[in-house]
Amino acid sequence: MIRKRFIAIHTFHSEESKKAFQKMNAEDTQTEEEWFANWTFEKCQCVATWIGDEDFFFCHWLSETDQDIHKALTAMGLDDFVFTACYESSMYMDINLLPDSSAVKKSLSKVTVDA
């Protein structure tokens, strides 16, 4: 089956679950490669995540179905911290996929991003 793109919006159960999640992540010693390998499953894969200090965060998934994402989240214990809604994305654009000669991509090279 072909994998589709999904955005998962994760909302913390409570302030306590948010703090526990942040503590767990602060103690995590995995490399980014190890993290992404751990979030790769038979029918889905997390390919990006955006986590700030808010009561929610986002993940980009490639998956056959939204239920496959929910099964992966449950298997990894994320359900202990968050509620998740998954939305299929029918359109995906990423400036990083443009050729280096792109005028838009060249203009981005003038911007400093806090990593």
C-alpha cells in the first residue's frame, strides 16, 4: 500500500504530563538518527517533529492510514502524555526540495534560523 502524508497534532493531557514528557526528552541521549530509527514502523514513519513550549506539538508522518500512526504512538507510550489528532495532507511543499538554483531557496540562505 502507498503511504500518505499526515500531520499529527499532539496535545498534552495536563501540565503534569507536559512536564513529564519534557523531563523524559531532556534525559534522552539518542542521536537524531537513532530517534528517527525508533519512530520507523512497518506501516508508518515519523519524518519530522516540531516541539516548543506550548501545550501541543506537531509531527509529520508517512503512513498507510491514520490508525497505523495511532498504533505506533500507543506502542511507544506517547498516549501516556498526549491526545493525538491525525490529518491527511493532500498537498505537500518543502523549500528544501527545491533545486539549489531556486531564487526562493537562495533568498532563504540570507535568513538565520535558530536551531
